[in-house]
Amino acid sequence: MTKRLQVFILFVCIFINLSVVLPQLFVSLGLGIFIQNAEDKNLIFVISAVSLAISALLWFMVKESKAVEKSIKVQSSGH
């Protein structure tokens, strides 16, 4: 592996890691402060339920293309 490829892989790994970790840190800190200041700590369950409902609705909107469906049918005809 060349030095240039190693540097590229390093930067890609750093970018991917930071694009996941930094938003998670910001959300965790923001919600942590919000929940800490709330009188009713059951707010955690309300936030979780709303997040789960939004996620479920968004997943129902995901559609697979016809090419993927055909590919799955062809592959499943094995033993």
C-alpha cells in the first residue's frame, strides 16, 4: 500500500468517525442539560417514544427499486 493511499484512508476514517461522534456529542450534551433542568424525569420516555415513532414513519417511506427486488429473487433461487 502506498503512502498516499494510507494517508487517504486515514483522512476518510477520521472524517467518518467525526461525522458520527460529533453530532452524537452535541445531541447528548444538549438533551442532557434539557432533561437535567426538567422537573419530570419521565420526559426521557416521551422523547424516546417520539423519536421511535418518527423513525418508524420514515422507515415506512423507504422503497426498494425494481432492480434490487429482481436481484433478491434471482439470488434466493439457490439451494
